[in-house]
Amino acid sequence: MPVRPCRHAALIGLLVATTAAPALAQTGFYRQPAVHEQTLVFSAEGDLWRAAAGGGTAMRLTTHPAQESGPAISPDGRWIAFSANYDAATEAYVMPIDGGAPKRLSFEGGRVSVQGWTPRGEVLYTTDNASGPSWHVVLRAVDPTTLARREVPLADAGQGAYAEDGNLYFVRFGLQRTGDNARGYRGGAMSQLWRWREGEAEATRLAADHAGRPCGAGQHGEHAQTQRGVLRIVRGLGHGLEGQTLQAVAGEDRGGLVESLV
């Protein structure tokens, strides 16, 4: 699967994934890590795999000819939500952490990308099954038991992740939505990092005066950003202030870092 825009995946899994991958039996293209306590789930070869966060042999969880991607482990560690194109269109699914028959959660008929879980135990995903411009997407949440669906009331939110404190960090606009590849672009469609709590009338934009371009959001406010050709993983301070740089990569190595986030 080609490089996708950064998405929700718990960015804390990045550091675990970069140390765990070499311990596997053979080298490969390991992407989209999701971590819960000592369990690591990731995608490779179009399937989902599970391994110990500290390394070791990975167990293949799916073998379907279709492509599974974007795993997200439930807060209780019992379930994995993911995206798959079993029935042509990519939709959201869930299955037990130990593997088993997947259950379809969304019926959008359009592109769906699982972002994670909500504090209510719902699966959070984005879809382009919405009215608006061709690049418009919305955030929706679905109960994995009842299939009750609701829309998160945030305009132009293309990626998002709930933090442990209940805040939703999300990204608006950006290259993945507008296709603008101009380096140094600072117009109205540049990516923006925001924070919102359910019940609030308005979301709060974070680091609005920062020169970098954010993409993706993690459980602790981590996000990726580009600035002067360097891709950085930053942990935000939660109040619009410049955060702590966790990792920075320049030049051709940036692609590998992006792939470990999406």
C-alpha cells in the first residue's frame, strides 16, 4: 500500500515499533503500529499481525486476500478495529485481539479510515461519504455492538484521536485533503492541529503560529509536522505552545518515519 497521510495511530507506538521490528524473524515492511500495554499490532503484507511490544515472533491475525490496515486496539485490550476492503469498498471492522471472524461496523460505501476508539467504546473513523467538495471527509463513531452511528460535529476534521483525558485532537485540511504540494505553503488550506472536548461549542486551534505543518494526532497530543524539509514527531503541551520534539528525520529517510505513523 502506498504512503498514506498520517493518521490517528497512537504515535507512542512509533518508538516501540522501531525497536521491535528488528527482533522479528525476518525483515519486512512493517507499518501502522498500535500499542496497548505489552501488545503490539501492526500491518504488513496486507494483513494484521500481533507481537509482544518488547519484540519476538509475530503472529499473523488475518489471511484474507483483501487488504487490512490501520489497526487500533480497544481501551480494554480485547478488540482490534481496522479498515478492510472485503466487499470492494473500504469499511471499518472489528475482531478479537487473538484473531477471529471480523464484524463489519460501517456501511458508508466510500473510503473509510479507522482512527481509533472513543471514550464511550465506539470505533472512530473518517469517511468521504458526505456532502461537500471532493476532498471533504467527516469523523464518525460507531458502537461495535449495536452499530449505532453518530457524526462528530467538527467541520473538515480529517484525522483524529481521543486522549486519555477525553480531549479529541484532530487535524483539519492538509496535503491529504487538498493535494497542494507547494513547499512552504501557508494558505488557508494548510494542515491545522486542533483540540476539542465533547460538549464544547468551539474547538481550540493549537500552535497556530508554528511554521510546521501537522499531520496526525496521538493519544497524548503527539503529531507529525514538516518544517524546512524535516519531518518531526512532536508531543504538544496542550495549550497551543510549542511541544517537545521526540524524533526528527530529514531527506530520504522521511518516508520511513511517515510509514511508521500511518
